[in-house]
Amino acid sequence: MLKNRDLPSSSEVKAHQRIIVLNAEITAANQDYHQFDAPRISDAEYDALKQELLAVETAFPSLKSADSPSEKVGAPASEGFSKVKHRVPMLSLENAFDEGDVGDFEDRIRKYLGYQGALDFTAEPKIDGLSLSLRYEGGELVSAATRGDGAVGENVTTNAFYISDIPQFIDSAPPVLEVRGEVYMSHGDFAALNARQTALSDKLFANPRNAAAGSLRQLDPLVTKARPLRFFAYAWGEVSAPLAGTQFDAIEKLAAYGFVTNPLMRRCDGVTALLAHYEEIAHMRADLGYDIDGVVYKINDLALQERLGFRAATPRWAVAHKFSAELAWSELLGIDIQVGRTGALSPVARLRPVTVGGVVVSNATLHNQDYIAGRSSKGALIRQGGDIRIGDHVQIYRAGDVIPKIKDLDLAKRPAWSVAFVFPEHCPECGSVALREEGDAVHRCTGGLICPAQAVERLKHFVSRGAFDIEGLGAKQIETFYHDTLLPVKTPADIFTLQARDAVHLLQKLQNRDGFGAKSVTNLWSAIDEKRTIAFEKLIYALGIRHVGEASATLLARHYGDYPQLEDAMMAATPHQGPVWDDLLSIVGIGAVLANSVIAAFQSSAERAAIQALVRELTILPTQAVAQSGSPIAGKTVVFTGSLERMTRAEAKARAERLGAKVAGSISAKTDCLVAGSGAGSKAKAAQALGILVLDEAAWLALISDI
Ligand code: IVH
């Protein structure tokens, strides 16, 4: 019989479940990274998973699985390459994330050695590439192998012959010499490779590490040959005679043999010096021209390294002090102004490319004029008022993995030639005046549809999901058609006249035109035809009127029912006065700013002409109030006033709408019913005066209760 204490405690059960999940996630991430060269989580997320697994395993050692990924390096060598067994295992490094971890690293070493005297280290960049082990026998390169799972790697010897940093022969080398280091791709070569891939419509690489891995792990060595890879030597495996007495001298020896070693390796006499060098390297990171993701500290004395030895997968004598994954320094090369769909001028930072959280970043948002000048939208100082200038060293972060932003500036590094950025007063695309309205942080181009940038962005919005969503006609094709001289698409209506205009089947003949073949042209015509019939609310949304999103488009559609009613009302409306304005504002959810924007769109003759030309091409399905058959309030306009006791106003409104009613904010001749909660005042009187049905909360609930 099981005694109570034999049963696992609930925390043990939870820990076990967590270990299973973490094992699975880490194993999958290892495969994505090492075998498929296609990571799906950032390095920081990966590190966090591993840290958590280590913590749970430390707390519950009995739960640790025999093949725990906390003790593994990389992933098994993939099929396709022959295998190489490493005579000395290729290990990984333990990570340190802050100064405390670095202090702990030193303390552990001292404790292990029982030593309180001076300790020398080396510190050098941690190259973000993939490790390679090169075996020389009698000075001749006989094998090159990837790390694989640390014990067995992939044989990429032929490919290594095409990496010019790797010597094929070494003069006066020891009989056996295994040199280890990192294969990587420079930023310049990475950009050029991706540009070539784009030209060939081939797969793009997410970052230089993936590009390097994808280029080295090629079964066809000619592919490797065409990809410029580089190699830094920083360690060794089997050697028939010791290279030197210290790490530093051993690396110098490798340099003397003809290997490229990293020029930023320094000797450091303690943690303070290590951290100082870390800061220095962190600041140089953006200018190095290749990716690094931290600084590696190693005990300099090789006799001490020998004494310290290894844990399961990592040496005790080294640690990788990682950079915070979401932050990186770069240089501001320029400021471009992009013009959006509604004419907003958005300043964009052009950066020297830098990897932030596993993704190469070369742009960041600069928001608006105030942000660049060092002020928030409310006038408060940001960055202590430091303005952002071209030439500045800027710190980049990725907020929630979306558009990169600038976190900080290094004013000490500001070049003498830099000048304050002058925000343009004119649209860079069409030259129209760019106005900054009172209370608005944004400059807006006043060119409307004559502005090509606005026109293209509006067309992209028009075909986007939620709007017309025309298959085969996305942002890329819109760009092409917009600039096309023979079959241009300048306004939404042009999309629907395209086929008729192409009487001579030009599109079909231009087989090579951006992704258009004979079949896709036929498909495009039917995809366009399919959308000639469109729901009224989708049409309103697709027009891309400023402030009108999907929800407000639906409100407008429900209120006006069909297109002619909307157009008539907007043409008759006067902002801020009269019954049409009041009626528009009576729609709950439609405010004055949005109402003004819709009226302005219809009352501008150019805009109206474009809308009318479009409408002529379409069959617009009227919007019914969401009628529920049998609902006594379907199609009725209901107004709520006073406070309800049984439900919130929002809930009451949602419920009424579900039953097919329109809920308005104020009483008008169109109101069918007023629901008056307690404390109802003037509205109840107004309704009674108009002869409108007034219900109290109980009567209202009774009316809708059995539905
Ligand atoms: S020393 C016993 N030095 O980082 C381990 N590794 O996360 C010897 N790496 O597997 C490795 N730069 O692929 C060392 N300067 C450097 C490095 C470096 C990059 C890689 C290496 C290693 C991994 C550990």
C-alpha cells in the first residue's frame, strides 16, 4: 500500500509537467535552429526556457530526465552529410546575463580552485554564427565538421575549402591540430546575398547567422562557394602538442599559423576589467560589420582551465556574457519621410543594420517632429531633451516584437558635423504643403488624391483584408499597376475597368510581369469580378476615409442602410449644425471628428468623383439592421437613458443590437422607443412630447426576455 509520503506532492507533479513541456519546447527550438536553420523563437526566449528548465531541475533533481536538453548541445547531425565524431567534444558555454552572474562566475572558480589570488581572463566577442572544427594532420586540412550534437557533427570538408579565412595547409604545425571557431557572414555580404535572392525570387534569410548556416550546410559545395563566408578561430580541440601556456598566447599562435582571430580579444585582470571591455564591445557592436551576441570570458591560464575542466555540456573556465537580446546600438544614417494613406508624414530612421532579438533591423520609427526634437506629445522632455540627428549613435529596441524604436542616444559620440533635423513643411512625394493642425502631433500632406503616396496607400487599403480583399491583387501588385503606363490603376474604379481596358490582352502577353502568367491573369479577372458585388459596410471601410475603421463603417452602414442614402446625407450635411449632423451624431459610437471626416470626404469634389466612379462599377448590397426574425425590436431605433439596474448600459446596448435594433444616443423623430432607467430626465420628457414609446427597465426586460 502506498503511504502518503510516497505520493508525489502537488508541486512535484506541477514541476514534472513543466519539465515535460520545457523539454519538448527546447528540443523543438534546437531542431529549428540547428537542423532547419529557421529559428522560431528569439535567442532571449530560448535562454529563458533553458534557465527555467535548469531551475526546475535544480529544485527537483529526481525529475530530471536522462536525456534532458539542459545537458545537450545543439541538435543531432542531419541526414544527408556524412558524420564526423569529434575526438574532443564540442561544447557550449554557460550564459551570464548581468554583472551579478559575472561575479558568480568568478566566485565559483575561486571556490572550485580554493584560490584567492589574482585571476587573469581573456574577453572577446561572441560571434553569432555556427561553430566549426577543422582538423589538420601534418599541416593539411583533412576534415571540417559542424558541431552537431557536440559528439557527432556533419562533414562539411569540401565546403570549408571555399572559405578563404580557412588555411588549407599550415607550415610547421604540430602533427595533429584541431582548430575551432565560428563561421559567419558579414552584414555587407548578407545584404548582397539577400538582394541576389530577391532578384532570383528565392528564399530570403532572416539574419546573417541563418544565411551562414544555410550556406555552409549545403550538400552542393558550389553553393557554398558562391556565398562569402568568413571564419574566426577562438579555440582548439585535439592537439598533439600544447599550443601555449595561456589562452591569449594560444590564440596568437593560431594567428601565426594563418588563422583569422578576433582583434578585440583582450587580457583582463578581473571582473571590473571584464565588464569595462564588455561595455566597450557593446558600443562597437553596430560598427563591427558582423553579428555578435555577447562577450566570452575565459580563464587565461591553460593549466587552470585544465584543473577546472567541464560540467556536462559547458566548461567551468568560460562564460558567455550575453547582450540583452532586445537592445542594440546602431548609427542613424538618415531620416526618410514616409507618406501614409491619410497623408500623415512619418519620419523613419535609416540605421546601420544591426541584429536585435535575432532579426536584422535597418529601420526604426521616429514618430513625429516632437519626438525627434526630444519632446513628448504633451510637451514634456524625453531623452532629457536630446534631439535625434543624422550621424547619432542610437540604441534600438523592439517593442513587443513589432516596429523597432529608439531607446537612447549616445551624445558623447555625436559627430561634430551633425545638425538638428528640420522637419519638412512640404510633402516629399507631391510637394503639397504639409500642415500640422492645432493639437495634432502629425504633419499631414494636403495633396489628397493628387499625392501619389496617399493614392497608392489608399489603393493598398482598398484591396486589403476586411475591405475588398481581392485575391491575387495585394500591395505588391498594386504598386506595379499604379506605376504602369499602359494599364494604370490610379483609383479604386480603375481596378474594375482593368479587364475592359486590356482589350488586346496585354497582361497575358507580358508573361514575365511581376508574378503574372496567363493563368493568374484569368484568375485575377474572376477575383475582381467576384468582388463587383460588395456589402455596403465593406465599401465604406474600403474607401479609407480617415478615422473610419471597420467598426465605424458598420455603424454607418447600419444607420444609412444603403449607398444613396449615405451620399445624400453627407452632401446635405453641415458640420456641427442642422438635423443631418444631429442624425449622424445620434449614432452611438460616431463622434464629431469622424463625422467631419466623412462629410469632408463626400464634399470634396475630387473624392466624390472617385467614389462615384467606383460605385458605378459595383452592386452594393444594402445593410440590414441585424434583424432577428421574431424580435419585437428588430429594425427599431432604441435610445437608453438614466441608469439601468440589471445590466450595464454597454450590455443593454449589445443585447438590443443582437436583437436587430439600432441603438441611438439621442432622441430624434426616428426614435421608436426610449428605455428610461432611474433618474431619467430631459430625454424622457422629450420622448413623451414626440409621442415615442417610453419603457422602464422592467418593461424593457419583459419585452426582450423571452427571446
Ligand atoms: S569558446 C568549450 N569563444 O558560442 C566552448 N565560443 O554558446 C568553447 N562562440 O559553441 C567555445 N564566439 O559556437 C567561444 N569567442 C568565442 C565564441 C564562441 C562564439 C560560440 C561557439 C559556442 C557557442 C556557445
